[in-house]
Amino acid sequence: MATEALLAFANDEQKTRWLPKLASGELIATFALTEAPGAASAEATKLAFKDELLTGTKAPVPDAGCAQLLITTAKDAAGQLLLCGCELDQSAVNITPVRTLDFTRKHNMVTFNNACAETLSNAVDWSHIEALLDRAAVLFAWEQIGVADKALETACDYAKQRYAFGRAIGSYQAIKHKLAGMYVKNTLARSNAYFGAWALASNSEQLPLAAATARVAAIQASLLATQENIQTHGGMGYTWEFDCQFYYRRAKLLSLAIGSERHWQDRLVSGLEQQHAIDLKRKRS
Amino acid sequence: MATEALLAFANDEQKTRWLPKLASGELIATFALTEAPGAASAEATKLAFKDELLTGTKAPVPDAGCAQLLITTAKDAAGQLLLCGCELDQSAVNITPVRTLDFTRKHNMVTFNNACAETLSNAVDWSHIEALLDRAAVLFAWEQIGVADKALETACDYAKQRYAFGRAIGSYQAIKHKLAGMYVKNTLARSNAYFGAWALASNSEQLPLAAATARVAAIQASLLATQENIQTHGGMGYTWEFDCQFYYRRAKLLSLAIGSERHWQDRLVSGLEQQHAIDLKRKRS
Amino acid sequence: MDFNDTPEEALFRAEAAEWLKANALTAEETRGLTPLAVAKLWQKRKYDGGWACIGWDKQYGGRGASAIERVIWDQEEGKYNLPARFFVIGQGMIAPTIMAWSSPELCQQFLPKLASGEEVWCQLFSEPAGGSDLAALRTKAEPHGDEWVINGQKIWTSQAHYADYGLLITRTDPSVPKHAGLTAFMIDMKAPGVEVKPIKQLTGESDFNEVYFTNVRVSDAWRLGEVGQGWQVSLTTLMNERLAIGGGGPGADVDLAIKIAQQIQINGRPAIEDSAVRARIADYYVLEAGLKYNSYRAMSALSRGELPGPENSIGKLVGAPKLQSIASFCMDLLENYGAVWDDDHDLYDGLAQRSYMGAPGLRIAGGTDEIMTNIIAERVLGLPQDPRADKGIPFSDVPTGGQ
Amino acid sequence: MDFNDTPEEALFRAEAAEWLKANALTAEETRGLTPLAVAKLWQKRKYDGGWACIGWDKQYGGRGASAIERVIWDQEEGKYNLPARFFVIGQGMIAPTIMAWSSPELCQQFLPKLASGEEVWCQLFSEPAGGSDLAALRTKAEPHGDEWVINGQKIWTSQAHYADYGLLITRTDPSVPKHAGLTAFMIDMKAPGVEVKPIKQLTGESDFNEVYFTNVRVSDAWRLGEVGQGWQVSLTTLMNERLAIGGGGPGADVDLAIKIAQQIQINGRPAIEDSAVRARIADYYVLEAGLKYNSYRAMSALSRGELPGPENSIGKLVGAPKLQSIASFCMDLLENYGAVWDDDHDLYDGLAQRSYMGAPGLRIAGGTDEIMTNIIAERVLGLPQDPRADKGIPFSDVPTGGQ
């Protein structure tokens, strides 16, 4: 998301300064959005930007521990929303680890005490942030589907090989229909994600709807697949040794990271309303 | 509901005039609430009461065709909500049949053209109507559970006796787990309805919560049971000859009659909020 | 997969649209005609214009169009409210079976009249004791010279009351295991001994029939496949059924739900602004859009020459329960009025109510939800079969619970 | 069923409440003690005060209380945050088994120390190859004079690392069908040859163990039931398990969801005002309230002297998936912060996150959702059993897929 934000909102000098290093891997950047429990919004953004200095807190921020550059939402003294870039290697920035459900992906709390920073653009409003999140949603959907597919595959393998009452547990409809249900959800999620990818790549006016659809489908598929993968494994699936837990943790983390299911359901219907309005206008003209 | 309304809001003279005849079966009364698509509310009540005369329309009204007395919501010229009693045997009342999903229960549109009527009470507000609906919800829940139980029983009988691929279809987990799921929903609905019945009988302050809980549980159980009963019967369940259709139609009718699932989910949480507030007050005092 | 037309596809689309615009039936032309007559009129017009069964070989009345062109045609034709359902079984399911299993002579005899809509076909597979267990059928065919004599009963036969021909699966050998003793025939529905009785559905309508066979004679030349190959023949039909059904005509959908939610109020605001309503609509849209893009992907696969696989079962498996649920939800939005289903009073053409009553049938016809789920589990995911009480034993010895 | 106390019940409730008020452990008393030590301290105090295992006979340390009195006691004790879980298996499940299948002498030897909390028991049933198929266990017991020699492995054994005794089911005859070749014993967990290894769960905690038996000797006098009756003995334990589990300690619930929804904002308003949030909370409450009133009804049945039946499987079957779902929902309400699970940062004591990670275990332990559903289908609704590949054949011939 940091790169997407730079591409969309940085000035030429900033792009020249950061993008080549990001591309080469010399520079690691991360993006910070939330500060408190609840959905991110313009109102909930309190991080203050004044005289080129940031003051406040962002959490949980992914990978801030290894990043050198942070792109973050902030507000100026007039309450105007901004996107700022802040290099993290300065004493006015304090980074402490925050443990999450998914310990395989590090998160941090980042505290700014008059930390040097610069604005990416002078005129952002929340719809710009939402547009960034739309783009992120499509990419997240593909990661979520990857987790969901892996969970389904693992569950199928186990169901074929594990025996109970003298036959493979995958021959019981309770298990096989559970797995078929996971397959159906994964398949629909993938089809929706293809459309999301097309809308993203072609900068379609349908992106908001396509992104929300891909995101909601991916959340639902990945939560179902990862929880029922554990269930299919029975007791063994609940042990530390089996990989089931990683998918389960990762799926939930991803489902929370850029807005919850309810948030994107709401956005999806906004997309439908917008689409209907466009169709209506076209019919009239 | 008509009787409940009379008990709660009629004056002594009206009670003396109508209740004994209602009890003996000499008089049939019905209750009218809605006038247009969407939830009933004070705002949506347009039926006008002026100079002891009613003007407007109510639909769909159950059994208006055979009732002699109609209790209805209306509004006076000042916009004040009223409950009125209107004897139907007068030329200023026009009753036409309205077909519904469930043809075994007759419904009508009732049109009033300056029909003679009388108010039951001068001071009703919407919360009084809601209190009446709470009482109705408990009684509806029991009827819905009756339908749900009958559907489950029918489905179990058929699943034991119908063979496919050389064994009873009830031995397939796809069917047996479906039926077990219906049993679970029916059982929880019954337990909630018992509590609703207790709250109704004891006039408990918990009635709004108990009624909404019973209602939501009964809606969910009866819709599931009646649709999966058809599914269990396969093609035969979709024929006119089998009783499956009656349960299916009745369950949906009952789920719409006094407010939908969403409406009562909302009321349920209002009940929870109210309960929490009471508990808090008790703790403080 | 691309969601836009290529230049060639756009050209084809324009050509189709133009022809449709010039030739679509007018209200005047169809006034007073039965739906079947309208369908036949339209089909004949398409045939004469070279737009009937466009995927078929030219010799049988088609134009050898590609899979993608078929999709484009369907999309364009779908913009008009033109009758199609009468020919879905014949053209979509039985014709491919005839092509696969019959002689060029019989193809030439039957297919052009199928394409032109002159002749209607029905599919005679299901039986009372069969249901989901299709191969458990009992209708007997016994050889008699170079003819066969048919006795038995079929059920759930759409269109039998006006069909000219039928594709019939019979049992020719009860002493071998279930799937091995079947043989397929084409039969003349007007032949002596064929009796059709309509079945009244729970909607009150009759879309299906029982068909009784009493000493019906059929020539051995009308046999499809070898004796004992009936199951393989029926699989060709069923495989194409998965492609042919699915859509299922107009029904309650996200568009209807939005329309109602924009017009109905909840707590003094349009219902569409209610967050619970939005969450439900979003969930339905995820299914609708998923199925739509899924079918695009399936068409992409078809256009690469792949056969319609078991993964196409998803359309009906997801679509039918979704229809039931969204129909129920639309009625809920209308509250008490949602139960009204009356030409003089109902709103939105009774679409929600009709869908609510029709959906249970869709969940059963052409393979129940449970059968479809089993197909996905076994044929897509490769999970083991259920233990089979009927496997490898003579059909006559399979337990039936006395049915 | 009545949701208010009768006068006698109210009297009993007052007596219980009074004793609890006077005797509940104080923070001072428990400071620095391990949870097990706290539990033992509290159990001993209850035992000395005549409030331990109140449903048991007086001779074993109880007070012969009725089922309703037990419910009342549990409700009153539940108002204090007092440790109980260490004794659920021993007192709730194994003690009834000992009472049903053992001699008065052994009852006298073991039960009072179980009631007083001096001795902890564990249940040694599950095995690696068994899982849901409990009776497929392989741990061998071979007779040797008036002793038996035990070899094999158990798994998923709670409390094995500090238990004094265990209830063990073994296979004494592999040549007969699965359920017929089992025998039950009480064993000393400190005996030579018993080795306990903790299992690390996906939460990182270890609530369960593997237990290995290498030539462990147990006296024939400690056998429960006859040789070959082990399955019947285990059923007594399992039947009581359904009553003992169910509640499952503090977890994410409607109260938590409401608390969060009152404090979090959606579009500038408290989330509790959001209609979609309300619909979800309502659905969860229907389950919670249904289970609560269901257990009241079960208690009414118990108080009429009925045995705990298979319908009691509902509690866990509904409760565990509900826990998983509402935990996920609570995290959703917190949005991005919902993933945080850190003593220094988390909100609401990490209850949602802990429940989300714990719920998958609850859905499996003590009978998976699928097994519970099967029990309801077969034993409550009377539906036919699944075809059994292991029925009536010697245990040693049952297919195992090479496990």
C-alpha cells in the first residue's frame, strides 16, 4: 500500500527519491492507517502534522520494525487530512512491538514525538484513502484465497488418508460436503477476485464494486476454509505441530487488516448504488 | 390480537358489550395494522378517524371476511394515534379478498368510506402497539414451532422409509445432519418460547426481550424446517399432493405477519439494552 | 480471461444485435398466441435467418459458431424477452446426445427439425423409485424381433404433454449390476401405449408429467449406443444438462432487492440505508457476481476446447438456494405485504413470491443440492465415494425398503 | 418448568449464598498460589463445610442434594470467580462411573478424597488412531496372575501431568468386534512405566498430554465391570461428560459484543446502533438464551429422575461454533485492532482473541461437531446408522488405511 500511495500522491521529487530504492529492495516502506479500535476514518485520524513534524500514535502497523519509510494518514492544524512520509530512523520515532493473533507477521505501535516528516500531497480527502484501500482489497483478496486454497487442499489430503470406523473420513458426507462447501466458496471468491484484478488492471470505473465484492468473498471463504480445515483434522489439527493454525491465524489477520467484512459489505452496496446511478445516467443520455 | 387489544384498551362499556360475545364465539374479531408495504409504524398509519368515522384502507387483514368486529390502528385529525373498534356489517365498509402465499388462511383488503367506528382509548402511542405485538409474538412463536415440528417429523418419517442407492436416505449424513440441524433449531426455539410464555404469563418486565427472542428463534426454525422438509422429500415434496407445501407456505406467512425477522432482531437488541440498563440501575441502588 | 470483447467478438456482437433488432418478435405478431406457438414462431425465424443453434454444424441447421460466440449471442438475445425454455432440453441436452451416439442418417432426420423448432423433445430418465438414484430405473425394454417392447413408468418429465419425441433410458437386464443393465432409445411420443399425465406442483402449476408405457414398440434402429450402454448415453445428456440449466429465467435477485429496498422505509429512512439490509444484499451479490464470473471462466475453458466438467455443478448448487433465500428476504422487506400474491394487489410482479415457491423445485430438479455436493466432493476434490449398498450386485437384489 | 424459585428452593439458595459469602476465598488467601493449589484449597473448604459434590451420598462426602439444588448451588457459586475446572473430570465424569461399576469398598477408598480435592483423576480413553472412533483403541491389557500388564499410548489426556489416578480403557481381546474386546481399569498414575508428555496446542498452551504405558501393572481388583465390558463402562463416563462440559468457562459472548459495540463507533455513531451489528447480536442471543433455557429444561427433567439423554449434546454442538463465530465478530467490531492480542495493548482482556483460538478445540474435544450431530440424528431422531465398515468383524481385521 505504501508504494501505491507514493505512486498516486507523491510529487516527482519524492517519487525520484523513494520509488527506485523501493523497487530495488534497498528501501522498505510500510503504511499506517489506524490509531484506535474501530474503523479507520477521517474523524478517527488524530496524528498531528505541524511545522513538518508528526505527533501521535499509529497501531497496529505491519512490519514497522524493519521498514525505513512509513506512509501514514495524518491531519494538519486546520483538521485537513494528509498523507505523510516519515523516515523511521530518527530518535523522535519510537517503535514497540505489538503481538497479534498471527505471530508470523510482525506488527508495531509507532509513536511520533515531533518526528520529521513531509506531506505527499496537500489535498487528500477520505475518498482518496478509500481508493487506495480498493486497490489493496484486490491484492489482499488474492492472498486470502491463497490461504483458503491451501487450507482446503490440506484438509482434503488429510480426509483421504485418515481412517475412522473402518473407512477414510473423507468418505463421510459430513466431511465431504463440508469440503465441497469450502471448494464452492473458494471458487466463487476466485472468480470475483479475477474480476477485481481485471478492474484494477484496467482502472475500471467498476473497481470500487469489484474490489468490495472480491474482498467480502475472500474474507468469507478464507475464514470458513481455515476453521473447517482444523475441524477436519480433529485433535491433531489443534496441535502446535500441524500447519492448520497458521492458516487460521493468517486468515483472521487478513480479514481485519484493511476493514472488516461488515465494512466492505457496506462499501459493496455503495458500489452497487453507484453502478446503478451510472447505468441510469447512460440510459437517459 | 383483537381480544388482547380490547382487554388492554377498551373502556368498561366496550368490554361488557364485546368480550362476552367474543368468549362465547358469537362474535369474531380481527386486528388490522398495516396499510402499505413496509413495517407498520405510527408514521405509516394513515387511516383517518374523524367525527366517529373512519376513512382509508387496511391490508392485508386476516379473516376480515368472516369477522364482525375489526380493531384497528388509526389517526385523528391532530395526527394522534388511536385504536378503534369498527363493526364490519355496514355499507361504508368494503371488504375484498386478497390472495396470499398461504391460501389456507384468508386475507382481505378493508376499505372504509366514512365507516362508523369508536375509539377504544384516547391515549395510545406506538409503544402500546408494540406491547400488544410482544404478546402476539409469543403466541405466534408457538404456532410457528408447531409448524416446524410437524415439518421435522414428516421429514424424518420420509427419510427412514425412502431408499436410494440401496439404503434409506436417512442413513446418509447429508440428510441426517440436515434433520439434526432442524431438530437443534426447533429445540432452541421451543426453549426460548417457554421463557416467552413464562414472561407473558407472569407479566415480567423481561417480556419485550423474551418475546423478541422467541419470535426470532421461531422464524428461523420454522423457515429452515419447512424448506428442508421439501428438500428431504425430493421431487415428491414438490408436488401438490404432499403436505410439505402447507407447512412451507404457513411458515413464511407467519414470519411476515407481525413484523419480519430483521424487525424483531432490532427489537431483541432494544430489549437487551433495556435489560442492561435495568441491571445497571439495580446494581447502583 | 478478459471481461471485454476482442475486436472479432465485438464485430460478431454487432452483427447479432443488428439481426435481432430487425427480426425480434413484435407484440403484434404474438398477440393471441400460446407461449409454445410464440416459441415455435421465434425459433423458426432464427432458423431461417441462420441464427438457430449457432454452435451446431451447418448441415444440421447451425453455423458452427465458437463457444464465445454462443455466449455473445445468448447475451444479446437475452436483452429481448423472447421465449426459449421449450427448446432447452431438446437442443441443449438431447441433441448433443444424438450427435454423440447416433448415426449420421438419424442426425439428419432429427436435428434440423429440432433446430427449427418444428419438433419438441423430452427426456425420459427419472422414475418414482429412482429420484436421486437415477440408475435405479425399472422401466423394461424387451427384445421382440427387430423391435423392443417398453413397459413401465417415468416421472418428472417436462414437456411430455406436447413433445413429439423422447429420449428414453430403459432396463434391459436386471440380472447385472445397476449401471450395466441399461439401454437408451429415441421414441415417438405419439406411439400407441404412451400415456401422459400432468403432475400438479405445489405452486398449483404443472410443468412436469408422469409418462406411462404399455407395450410400446420401438425399432431397434432407434437405439442409441449398444445394448447395456444406456448409462453412458445418459451421462452425455446429464453433462450437457449442467450447462443448459443454471440461469433459470427471471427470478428474485439483487436488482429486485435493491429496487424494493429503495422504495420501502425502515424507521423513516429508505431500507437500502439500513446496515443489516446492506449486509444481506452484499452477501447475495457476492454469490451472483461469483456465479457470473465463474460462468465466464467456464466459457473460457470451453473455448479452449475443454469438456464441461463437474465443476459446472456449482451454478445450480449455489443459485437455487440463493434464489430461495433472496426471495424470502425480498418478502421480508415488504413486511406484512410480502405475503400478498395476487394479480390485483401484488407489487413487483409477484417475482419474490413466485421465486420463493419455485426455488424448492430448482433445488431438486436435475440433481438435488445433496447430489450436486457429492459430485463436487468426489469428482472435483477426489474424495472417496460413499459406501455403496448397491455396488456390484444384481439390480434385482438391491435393497429398496419395500418400495 | 418455572423460571422462579419455589419457596423451598429460595430457602436453599439463601443458605448457599450465605455460606459462600462467609467462606469464599479472599485475594489474600490465594496470593502466590498456583491455580491448582487454589482449587484444592477451595475444594477442601467446601468439603469441610459440607458443600462439596452436594449431589453425592453423605457417606462419600456429599449431602444428597437434588438436581435443582445442584443447579442453584452452581448458579450461586458461579457468582464468585472460584476455580472449578480441575475437578470436573474426576467429580463430574469419573465418580459416577466408579459409583456405577465398582465395589462399595473402592468407592469408600476413592470418592471422599475426590470430593475433598485431595486427589485428582484423569480420563484415559482417546488414542492417536482413534479420534472420533473412540472404541478403535489399541492399548493392550494382558492378564498376568491376578494382575494385568498394560502397554500402549493414550492422547488428549487433560490433567495427566498432575493426576493421581486415571480411568483407563484397554483392549483385552482383538479377535472379537471392536466394542466387545474392551476392559476398564482404575490405575495409579504414579505407577512405574507411566510416562506423561504434554501436547503443545495451537494456542501455545498445553492443556492435554500424551500418556505412554510400558509394562504397567494393575491389580485385577481395580478392574471396573467385567472383562469385555469396557465399552459399557466408558458410556457411563461419556453420558456424564455431556452434562459436565457445555458451559466451558468465560469466553466471548453477547455481553462482550454489546460492551464493545457500545464503545466502538461506526460512521460516527455507536456500533450498537448499527442495524447489521444488531442483527448479528440478536442471532447470537437467540442461541445463548436458547441454550440457557434448554439447560433449565434438562434440569427439570433430571429433577424428575430422568437420565441425561443424547439431547444434551446440543449444548456443546451449538455452543462451540457459536463461541468461534461471536469471537470472530467481536474482533471484527474492533477492526484492525481486533488482531491485537498483547497483554500490553489488548482490550477486553483478549477475551475475543482467546476464544477465537480456543473454540476450534472445543468443537473437537469430547466429540466433534460431526459426532454430536450424528448422535442427535440417530439417538434422538431415530435415523438409521451410517453403513459400518467395522461392524461385526474382528477388530484386527478393520481397515485402517495403514495407520
